Amino acid sequence: MSKVWRVAVCLAACVAHGHGSARAQQSVRDFYSGPGKQIRIIVRTTVGGDYDLLSRVLSRHMGRHIPGNPSIIVVNMPGGGGIAAANYLGQVAPRDGTVLSIVGQGMAVDQALGTSPQFTSDLRDFNWISNIVFSNPVLVVWHASPTKTLEDARRRATTLGTTGAGSVSVQFPTFYNNVLGTKFKLVSGYPGGQEINIAMERGEVEGRGSNTYASYMASNPDYIPGKLVNPLIQIGMEKEPGLADTPLLLDQPVKPEHKPLVDFMSKGATVGRPLATTPGAPPERVAALRAAFAATVKDPEFIADAERQRLDIRPMPGETLDRLIRDLVGAPQDVRDRVKALIEPGPNEAR
């Protein structure tokens, strides 16, 4: 190697080392500060549901608690029952801690079972910030529906609005059909929960396949207390305090071979509104975002804002959420295989 070539290689190495050192030495505050520095929160639904409301209330307050105080904007990206937003976060968004999203509640179960080939990301690679709220999903029917009880739903076909594959609004009612003997018929293709609510009010469908109790109390606070909807069943590890009279899936008599499957689905329901940033985000920025979220939910201004919108905030630490998602995705293969067979709509269920 010539002397000139050795010098050139040495200079290139020094320059590369200098750039790497500069990146390594850039503090979290330096990264998130400066004019125009911005974080985006991607919303998996259209405007108006609790995914959207939670994202917007976070956008108004969380930036104050992130070093550098970046601005935060909300971008709605509906599609595929939340799959479009999840794939964007997992594969397209910059891996630098500037993009967040509340991932769809059913995505962990969906990945575990491989029910949606179009979902091509891996939730185990996501950096989980917090589970903002875990609240039981509830299947409801409009008050005018002839179906008044779970027993009625076993006797007659009841139409439910859903958003599509990968959504708990499809998974849960199909599971009920196969395990509890209900006769729910799914009408898919609605872009978001608010559109399903409108369809339910107009009589296009009789009910909604799944939505959390907390979401109803936030975005449609008159529905349950005003008896405009009739909750038929809830799913979770224990009953919601406000739904003491609504049957819990765990309490239903099922065949012994279905018990581990009911446990799996009930555990999956505790993945409520999980907030994540992208795979590959620098660990120090992930730690800063987790700390910022923890500070935000204790901020009096945030609390007052959330209360004005009737938003229930019951956070689960990001580390705990990460373990929960890994447990679901890594559940025993035989359990996943059997659950998968029971949540795929048959020709008599979907239309």
C-alpha cells in the first residue's frame, strides 16, 4: 500500500470516527430540540374514536416532558383494521424516536396466530412506551335489536359492524361463535369505530363487534349509562367495575379443551391501547420517551384535559407491556393453532 493511500485511508477512518462520535455524543435534549423539531403520533383509525382522542391529548402535553420540548402532531392513517399504521411504524417510519403510535389492541393476538399475512412487522421489535389504558372490550348491540342477552345471541343471527382482519372486532365475536355457540354475523369494511357506531344507530347493523368500555365512556358517554346500547359480553381478566352485570368470558361454561384458549384470548384483551415507537430507536431516546409518558400522566394539566374528554388513563409500564406481548406472540404452538382455528370467520359469519 502506498504512503498516499495509507494516509487517505487513515483520514477516512478519522472522519468516520468523528461523525460516529458526534452521533454518540448528541444528547437526547440536543436531538429533540431546535426549531421545527417534531414528533408524529400515527393514529390507526379515522378521527373521533379513542385511539384518536388519546393520541391528541398526548400530543398536547407530552412534548413538555421530553428533553428539548419538541412539538407533537397527530397523523391519521386508517386501513386494514390498524395493519397499515402498524406496518408503517414497524417498517417505514424513521427509526430515531420521532414517530409514535397506539397499536391496535388485537395486533399481538393477530401476530401470534398469523391470521393477517398483510401484517409483516414483528411487535417484539417495537419499543413499547406504555399501555395507556387496559379496559375490557365489550360486544354491544343497539337497544332496538331483538337480541337482548347472550342467550338471545345463541338463538338468532345478529349483525355486527367490524373494521376488518387484524381487528378484535372480528376476532372476538368469531371466537364467541365457535366457543359459546353464538350466531353473530360480521359486516366488515368500516374504516373506524365511529362509522360503525353511525351504522348501528341507522340500523345498518345491530351491534359493534368490539370496543373497550373506556372508549365508549370517552367518545360516546351516553351509550351505556343511557341504555342506548346493550352490552352482551366483556372480555378480560376480571369484570369492569361499571359493567358488573355484563357476563365475562372467563366465567362462561366452556369445554375443558377450550379453557386454555379462553385464557389466551382474555390475556390478549389486556393489551388495551399500547403506545410504541419504532424498532431500532436508540435506547436512550426510548428511555426518555418512557420517562416523559410517566411524567405526562401525572401532569395536572394532562389529567384535567383527559377528564374533560372522559378519557380513562390506567397506564402499564412499557417493560411490563413488552413482556405481555412476548408471552402472547410466543404462546405454545398448539394453543395458537387452536385459537387461530376459532377466530377465523366462516362463510356464514362474514359478509
